[in-house]
Amino acid sequence: MNQPQPHARNATEPDAATPDTQPAREARRAPGGFPVVGIIGGGQLARMCAAPAAELALTLSVFAESDDAAAALVVPHAPVGDYRDAEQVREWARGCDVVTFDHEHVPAGVLAALEADGVALHPRPSALRFAQDKLAMRQRLSDLDVPCPAWAPVSTSDELSAFGEQHGWPLVLKTPTGGYDGKGVMLVRTPDDADAWFAQADGAPLLAEEAVAFEREIAVMIARSPSGQVAVWPVVETVQVDGICTEVLAPAPDLSDDAAERITSAAITIARELDVTGVMAVELFDVGGGEFVVNELAMRPHNSGHWSMDGSVTGQFEQHLRAVLDLPLGDTRARAPWTVMGNVLGGEYEELYPTYRHLMARDPGLKIHLYGKGVRPGRKIGHVNVFGDDLVGLRARARHACDYLQGTVTE
């Protein structure tokens, strides 16, 4: 079995800039007293904040990894620097009224330095740690009686064996930090499968979880402001292939009102008790019979919320900006009975512009969001949204568009 290896920095984590890179001057402020929102990280999540920021008359400043990062291509003020260098980040943050995150990899020491400077961080480091450290997240959710898989920290093969004997084989082993899109996660059938992981962890605990028998994966996005206002989008179904989300159906088909209410209530509890500020994704397993367990948390805009850009009155990126600035939150109702989001993965076509011109002509109702990234097989380079009354037809339209952009179909 091909086993993903634990790692200090996974392949999807942004590359750090060279140490001698220095941030540029502060962003130019718009007249009228409008604030500057700083975002650490120049990926597609920061990029997709640009349009709603302009509509809200806000100024963005993105602390980017490179001058050709996804967000740096569309945000005028995007100084390049190393997010692991506290002094560089502190200098940049002095020009921001509030700072939020494109990714969850900013070291605790950098966050502490910003807090000591009085920088308004959202989410706060005290909340962000539960998205950065899966062991801390599992313990906190268990303390709150939020449904979770059976779990335990394991530091040795003997501890792993004991967990497997109690909860059954195979089981799931995770690196507590750094995992993303299936990385840092391994299905373990025998204790020997994990020998390399324990050797590389060098005594640090890993997270063992029962292998949940689930019917499907679902998710809910929630926004919470510093003053405590909360807004929640409909629960959605997420379709995963090889650990990567390929499709989102909003709302989740055949989910009872009672189950949706209990999932929403759990998300509100998590956001409130962890003091989350900004947008958060709660990813869950639907285990049948209206029951669920929480799998992961992401304290930022998230792939499972991309449908909201076109399918909701207020999309997740606008809502995130509202939340971190403590502005009144927007309406999260769906615009149509169904919205389908399809992820576009890199494939055969390096030149996407002619491709998307064809799709625009073929399907004028299709909304195409590309991230300005170079094409690489399997890399997330964009997504498409369609909404309307016919779920089957919407799924076919989204799938065709993704396949055409990937090069697996040619007409």
C-alpha cells in the first residue's frame, strides 16, 4: 500500500519566501474611513476575497509567498515575505486594521508576536490552534460532547495495537498537524504499517481514530463575528475522490430537517465554545439514521463553501470579511433549490483561456472561477458553480465543465 508520509510542511502548504525578502510599504487607504484587511497567505482563498472586498469598499493587503501567487495577481498590495518570520510579518501587519488567514500554517510564535503588538487577529490564536492541532481539536470537541470518532493519542506501536484491539482494524492514523487533502492520513491494517510514521514522529504522539463506517461526507459553513453574531449556510454533501473534494451538493440531498438542525446546532456550539471569529467549516461523516460525527475543522473559507459564491445571497468570502471586521453578517439563504459546485483539477490543458471561452458559449448559466495557478495534474486550479431546480441536470453540467477544463472530454 502506498502510504503518505508525515512531513514538516505538506505539498499544499505555501512555499516560504527567501529570508531576505522584505514587505513593501503599507497599502493605500481608501477615503471615507474604510479599513485595511490583511490576509496572511496569497492562495486562492485570499484571491477570492478580492471581489467582495472591492464591493464593500475595503482595502486588502495580502502577505504573499511570491509575486505570482494566486492573490498577488489580483490584489494591488501584496508584499512578498516569509510567514514564518515574525519580524517581517509584524512590519507588514502594522498597516492593517485586522489580520486573517489564507491558510492555517502560521507558527504559534509568529501569532504570539502579533498578539503582543495588539494586532486584531481573526480567528484568534486561541481558536486557531484547534484547526492546527487535531489532537487538541479532538479533546476539546469531546469535552463539549460533540459527536466524534473514537480516538486516542498514540506514541508507540503497542499503544496503537491496544487502540486497534479496542476499536477494531483497520483504523485511521493522522499526523496532528499539517495534513490536507488526504496527506498526513493513513489507513492502518496492522501495527507494522505505522513503523515509519512512529520513527519520524520521534516520540511525539500521533492521532489514532476508528475507521468510521459512513454513508457520505457532509459539511456545514458557519460565520461568527467578534460580538457573537452567528450565520449558518445550509448543510451540504461533499463528494471525495482520493481524499480530494470533487463536488459539493447544496443542500445535502435527503437530509432530514431534524438532522440538519442538529448539525447546525453542533456547529454553533463549536463556534461559540471555541470562540471562533470569521468563517469556519465543520466537516462531518453521515453515519446513517440521522446521526453524524465531526471529522475536521477549518477556520477559514473552505472548499465546501465555494458554492455560496453564486448560490447564496451572501457568499462565504464576503461573509468572512464582514465577520472579521465585526460588521453585521449577511443573509445565507440559497438563491435556488439546488447549487452544485465542481472542483477543477489540473489535467491536459495548460492554456485555459480558450477552454473557458468555449464553456461560456456552451453554457451561459455556468459560473467559472479559476485561480490563476499553473496547471499541474491533480492540482486544484478552479471550480464551477451552477444552480437551479434540476439536481441531476446541474450535476451533469458541472461535471462536463470540470472534465472539459481538465481535458478528459473535448466537446
